[in-house]
Amino acid sequence: MPRRGRSSRKKSVKEGGAPSSASKPVVEPRVVEGVKARRAPARSASSRREVDVGEVERVISEVSEELVVRLGLEGLFTASDLRDIVESFVNQLVEAGRRVDGSSLVKRIEFYKDNVYKYLAVKALKARELNEELAEFIVYRAPEAAGRVAPELYKILKNNKLALDTLRNLWERYGRPTPLKCPICGFRALTPDLTCMVCGGTPREEEVKEANNFLEELKYAMKEWHARLVEEVVRAGYVYYDYMDGTIKPPSMMKQGGIGAQITLNLHEKALLREYLLKLAGGGTS
């Protein structure tokens, strides 16, 4: 019987070998949606890149302009302020080999609008060219950033009651609040030497007492003290407002290296302490 195995194998190898150049799959050029795909004569790789870049540039410009309107930024920011954000989204799509569709891109960035607002707020703060409208934008759209830079925003918004009320809350949440409220601006921002970190004011001690309900705090504190501590405060003529726990303390109760505001007692406050000592003595407490 004739042996045909070798010739048969040679034929199959030839038929099933590597495909010719005519049978290779055609690689379509990357298309940016919004620009209709057109069959064009074969171009060099460099020319195809130039066309792609031009299309991407057009999409970036159009999306940036549309976002100014969609995000309510007219009069505050321009398309150029948003360009970096749009470019970063486009680059991610291009690197992943995905189509860049203008309308889908707008929706996607809108989904992350809170992050966009924060980015723009930081950008405005770095530019150091704030007006009242931009300051309000930062307060309402980038609360964390607003709380951290409350002293800067206060200078611009000090006559804007609603925005200031919000800014006070943001300062306490994200800023550097202290236990003592400033009677000038209403922010809890008094340092131990009674200087305000927000408005820069140096209120009088009696104003600080009134703003922080000092007399009631003193009445509460003295009931927690031993009689000897009350006597110490009367002799010293002052107490400390401890910044670590927000309580009023006699001098001897302040920890070494502790942080506190020294508050001088007036005649009325001293009289209150002496009256309390008499009550303790009358009750048989030493």
C-alpha cells in the first residue's frame, strides 16, 4: 500500500502556516467619539498620531467649556481652569484604549463634581486673588479647605453673616479651634494670650469672660474644689482656663508644661468665692 503520510503532512503545514500579509487583521486607528470615523488613505504612524491629538484637543476644549455651565461656575472659573481635570480623565481613557466620548466624559466628571469643586477651591486659594464670590464658593463647595483657611476667608466675608456662620462651624470641624471664643468675631480661636487667630483681635479680658460665660463656669468649677483650693484662688487672684480639657483650674492644678489662659478675677468674682468659703465653713466643711 502506497505511503502518502509525508506528502500529506507537507501539504497541511503549507496550508496551515503563518498567514500572508494579505490575510492579516486590519488595525483601525483610535477614534475620538464626536468625530465620525472616516476611511482614509494609509498614513504614516506620525501623521495618524497628529490627527488623534487634534481630535482629543477638540474634545478637551468642548468638555471644559460645557462643564463651566453644567457645574454652575460661570463668572467664577473659566474653561482653562478645568482643562487639567478634563485632560487627566481623557488620558486615562486613551491609555486604556477606550473611546473618548464627549457627552459621557461630561457625565463622568459631573459624578465627581465634589472633587472638582475642591480642586478649584485650592487653585483659587493658591492664586491669592479671592473676591467675595470666590470666598463663598470655597465655603459652600469645599468645606474642608474653607475650615483650614478660615482666617483668610474671614477677611473677605466679615460682612456676610450667613457665610460667616457656616465658616465658624467649618473652623471648629476642620480648623484649629480653641476652647475660648473671641468676642470680636465669634470664632473659637483665642490663643492663651487672648489673641484671636482668625480676626487678629486682642479683646479685653472682661469681654472674653462675657463671651465665654466665665462667671457660670467659675460657679460650677468652685463646687468641685476643696476649700483650700478656693482659698488659693482668692489669694492668687486668678485662675487658668486649661486648654487641654476646657476647664477652669486653680494655679496649683495646672500641669507642668500645660497650655492655659490666665484669667484675672475681678472684685465680684472674688466676692463670690469668699461667700462660697463662708458657706463651706458654716456647713462644717474644712
